[in-house]
Amino acid sequence: MQQVTIDELRQMASDARESIWAQAESCGREPKIYLHWTAGHYANGDAGQMYLNEYHIAVDCDGKIYVDNPLDEVLSHTWKRNTGAVAITLPCGYQSGSKWLGPEPPTEAQIEGMAQAIVAVADGLWLTIDKYHVLTHGEAANNEDGYYDAHQPYAWWNDSYGDGDTRGDLEYLGTDESPFYNPEATDGSRGGDVLRGKANWYRNLWQGNSEK
């Protein structure tokens, strides 16, 4: 496991670009970036809480970014969507559900760090940051990118919380921008919308600075 900077993560994605694109094209689509949480504890630097055997990138509670595998390695993060895809996770979400994000919700540092990690990977892979390319686990499970070749939608069904959401990773963030669980929201308050919005903000900021 190694801690990496945004520039280092961008380079890792660039180095893996050809391989990841070839994998994705074998599935008849472009590469994807999937956003998860571990539904466990904050890692605080503990590799065991980052589950880097399942996810490529983990953003710890202090915003530090860790990797442990090449980004083109096929891991087991998103059902039937793992080939040609990179998974970013937040070690957090212990006891979380639709009514409460538990005692260890996503921290501000994690949210901002995930947005920055999205930019690094998307830049390296030459991807637009939109729902076609960057999805939370629940969005992917419901095929909200319009890609139905992998599986039928499976996120919303009966579960222990009684709300039908079995893939609720980052559906809401518990912040002013994304305060409540509302998977039908169209006002930009869903977690995926907020994270993509932040990522595009960082991308525009960094591109603007590089031109000065």
C-alpha cells in the first residue's frame, strides 16, 4: 500500500490508459470510474480498513489517498462491471442507512479527496466527468449510465433498512449540498451529482491555473 499525490495518481491512470481502454472496449463500452464506501470504519492509515483487495483507490478520513494495485487490475468492486473500470472508495459508513449515515459518515476531507481523485483518474484515462463515465455503486446497479449489457437493475429491493436500497454507497453525503436520502432527486443533491460537480469544479480550477 502506498500513499499517492493527485499528480502521481494521474500518472498511474495515464500509464494504465491503453490497457483499461482495451478492457472496456472488449465489453462494448468506454472505461468507468465507480464510487464506493466500505460500509466500515475510518481507516486512519490502517490498510485492513481500506479493502484495497477490492478497490483500486481509497481516500482516508483525512483526505489522504492510497493505492495498492495497478489501476488496470480487474478487482471485485462492482458486480459484472469490473472490467475496464477503476474503483475509488471511502473507508467510512459503518452502520449507515437511508435514515442515518452512522457514527462514521464521509468526512469533508474524504468528499473533497474523492472529487480530486476522480479528476486525476479521469484526466489520466481521457474521460469526461459525467454519469456515463463516473457513477456511485447505486447508480451503476441501477444502470443509470444506460449500460444494460452487464445486468438488469438491482439496487432497489427489499433490505434490512426497509427502503429497498441495497447499494446505497454515497447516495447522500450528509452535507448541506446532499443532506437526505432521496434517490429520486433531480435537483443535484444526490451524492453522485455532488461528487461529479465537485470533480468538474476541481478540473476547471486546475486547468485554469495551468494556463496562467
